[in-house]
Amino acid sequence: MENAQKVWSVQQLQTLDRSNPYSIGSFVFNSSGEIYCIDEVLDIWEDLQDEELFYSVNWESELWSESGIQIPSVYAEH
């Protein structure tokens, strides 16, 4: 996914999300293509920390996390 940033730590993820004006549509995905909302990643960080994780924003597609939570599209919400 374009403009994705590699996630190295919980603190970095929280900083990325807090500083992002479009965080309503933010999500994390791994190298296998699994998608997680930010809260999910924070809750299960120990399980995911050994994977390659990337932070991104859902601009305009219909997107769902692995657990069935919809990741809002930034353009649809604004």
C-alpha cells in the first residue's frame, strides 16, 4: 500500500497516529496483507511485534480489519 510507514514500536505507532490529521482512516497491515485497526494492534502488540508492520491510511476504499471492524475511508467521512 502506498505511503505506508514501517512500525517499529508502540510509541512510534501512537505518535504516527496522533500526528496524523486523517487518523480516522488509519490502520496497520503486515507483510501477509492482514489488516488491523490501531486499537487492535495496541491490544495485541506482543503477538504482532515480531512481524513486519506498516502504518497507512484508508483514503477511499471499503476496508475491514481481520476481526471485522470497518476502517473508515477518509474521503467518505469528510
